[in-house]
Amino acid sequence: MHVIDYYFHCASPFTYLGHNLLCEVAERHKATLNYKPVNLGALWAVSGAVPPGQRPPVRQRLRLIELQRLAAWRGLPIKTTPLHWPVDAALADKVIIALVETGHDPRYFVGKVLAGVWANDDNIADETVLTSYLSQVGLDARPALLDAKTDEIAAIRERNSQDAIAADAVGVPTYVLNGEPFWGQDRIELLEQALSTGRNPIRPH
């Protein structure tokens, strides 16, 4: 069975734009998704990236064009300047880890969180918002939120971040199959091609 390590961050618009398709691809190929939320700042510190607001104006403008273009391609609504952004997504990330650690599939909760930021103007740093999402997807909010605040869950998020760096994930989302990183939601089709053909992973030479 194929296993895909799914490195992401809940405030990432590109994670939002790729999430549903990634899940569909994994389902088609009977692949397991390892949900691994990360501290994006830790990845950027290694890859040399900076937050959008610190980028040159030309890159900021192009980002806004790309978000709209990709949303149209994926058939998804998007607010390029959401009401609650930038937003601290650490708690949402940790709730996902808590769900994974207790054996729950976080797929639909992740989808709610991502759409919350980029389509619905929700504040995903608000516990009441996360509680509502958990309830909407049939999950018990109280244990997930309590676990999310523990040192153990925080340590897993940091470990995920280090794992992502070791896998050459320069940003999010990054999907790692057989040690080969696919960075960006626009690489999902290439990821599916690798799954379909069973080709050997590509390595740097």
C-alpha cells in the first residue's frame, strides 16, 4: 500500500486549494495519507522563504493572481484577502494531530478549517469555531481540544516540522511519496502519475 506524508499548515491557501483533490487521489489509489501539520516558519527559515507581506510587491501581486487562477481551475471559492488573516493556526494544527493520535480520520475537519479561512471568513484561532467544525463532522470536540494543548502534541508538531525539513519540503503543502517530495498543490497531478505508474522515486543528482 502506498503511503503519502502530507505536510501542511492550516493557514495556507495552497493547502486549501489542493486538499480535496489530494484526498480524492489518495482514495483512488488506496493510498494512506499521513496528516502532518507543521510550523511553517521553521520550514521557511531553512528554505529562505518569507511571509507574503515581506515579499517584493511584484511577488505579492502575482500571488493574488495565482490564488484566483488556481481557485478557478479547482472549482473552489476563495477570498484572496480573508477577514481573519494572517491568523495563528497553531491550535487548529494541533487539534488535527490530536485527532490523528487518537485514531480519527481528520480529512473532513481539515477541509472545514481550510475553507473556514479562505472561503468563509471564519477565525480558526477561535476555539468555538473549531468546536463547531468538529461537531459538524461528527467528532467529539472536548477531548481533541484538551489534547491539542498538551506538550506532547506540541512536540509532535515540531517533530513533523523537522521531518518535513529532512524530506526537503521547502513549503506547504508538500506531499512525500517514497521519499520524493512534491511541493505545491499544482504537483498533485504529478503525484498521481507516480502512483499510477509505480515508477521509481526521483532523487537529486
